[in-house]
Amino acid sequence: MEQYSRRWALKTGSLGLGALAAGLISGCSAVAPEQRSAAPAASATPPPSAAASSQPASVFSAAYPSRNQVIEKFKEVPAGQFGLDIPGIELGLPKGSEFAALTFDACGGPNGSGADETLLDALRELQVPATLFVNRRWARANARLLAELASDELFEIANHGTSHAPLATGGQSAYGIMGTGSIAQAYDEVMGNQLYLTKRFGITAQFFRSGTAHMDEAGAALCRELGVLPMNFTVNLDAGASFDATTVAAQVSQLRAGDVGIGHFNQPASGTAKGLALGLVQALDSGLRFAKLSDAW
């Protein structure tokens, strides 16, 4: 776990590793229910830009291996290590990158389907690009906003899974959340949202981050087989939207060229937006430049 310590834990300031790890999942329940902004209701009629296509699912799935093909190919593949930083997962940008990348998750579910418009507005005002990882539950609850974000060149949309489960092939769990229990279930966790984003919004996600950011080696290999890059991070910006603004700003200050920061844009009552804005002004003044993940690969 030396690499884990070097590339993740050391970029968390003086905060304990356990607190940061526990915070990863709190992006789905970062604040008490009475403090949350109500999640936007799903529109009964999708906006034109997000309307479901009349084309059959086979048109969209033709470029991907089928579920049965994957089951057959991976039937003898061992699960391997399970965690945040295991072989096959990308943490930072490719070696030699001159940029840093910001990524923000939207986990969905009863306590994770809000939208931090203040954070998005700050990125727009500062013209800082970002990659937004959305779970299918969040996408369904925020269809109009997602259609808007997908059409904004400042952002790119990535896949944060279908049910927000750790991508495991043996049922491993993280923070009390049970992972997928087989390669077939792992396939469904990736492809359920991948095809939904394509059919509903015209988005072909290039990157995948599992629920809780945990997966095993077989899960990482599966992502690559499906043509999506399994992507985690080097700097934890908000610990699941549990950090206050001052701490978020301090975490942003640790970003360097080649780093990938993780935050959350589904908890509007958190300190993420304010801290991000404060930290980004200083980062930009220092000369740090930002890019979307797809600009680096």
C-alpha cells in the first residue's frame, strides 16, 4: 500500500486517513435531511435534448461486448485486490501532463440527488473545466440539468454507475455498501448507466468511477474491456462533501500538474462550492491550469 499512501493519503493535509475514507461515502448523505435542498423532481416529459431515442438498444450496445461475452471471457479471471488504488485503476493524469483535473461525483439516491448550482456557477465564472461523474439515479432525478451540462463545453459527463455499488466480482463491500457479487452484476453496474446516458442524453461516457470509488482488479479489467477508463483520484477535495469550506480550499491548494481531484456536486448545503471557489482563485493565480480528463487521454 505504499503507492496508496504516496498518491492519496499524503495529499490530505493533517487529516486522518480513516476520516477521509469514511467521508468518501458521505457524498450521498453529507448533511442532515432537514438541511438538504430538495432534489429536483424528475420531469414527466423529458426535454427535447434529453428525449429517449426511438432506436433499438442494439444500436447503442453494438460497440460493446455483450453480457454473455463478458461472462465467458472473465469466468476464470480472479477478483484480485480490492480497494481505491489497485492495479488497473488510474489515479492521476498521464505522466508529463501540464494540467490538473477536477472531477465531481453525483451519487444519487434519497440523500444524494441534490445539485450544487453554486459550485457549477463558480466553475463557469472562473472558466475551469471539470469532469462530472453521474450515477443513473442522479441522472433520472436531474434530467433537465444533465442535458444542460452535457451541452456545455466546459464539462464532460462520466459514468458513476447504475446503483452506486462498489465494482466487485465477489461481493466485497466498502463503508457498509455491498458490492456487485459477480462479473455479470459488475457488467450491469457499468453498462446500465452507460447505455442510459447514451439513449437518454446522447452521452458516450469515456470514464467510470464506481460507487465508493472501490473496485477489484477484475472490475477494473472489465471497465477497460468495455472501453471506459476506471478513474479515481490523487487529491480528496471534500471527503464526500463533509469538509468545511476552509478545509476544501486547503485541499485545492495541494493540487499540482498531473493531479486529479475528487469532490461532489450533489450536496448544495456542503462547504464544497465556497471552498472550491476560494482555492481555485489561488490555484489559478499560481499558474496552475486545468483540463477535463478527456483532454489528457
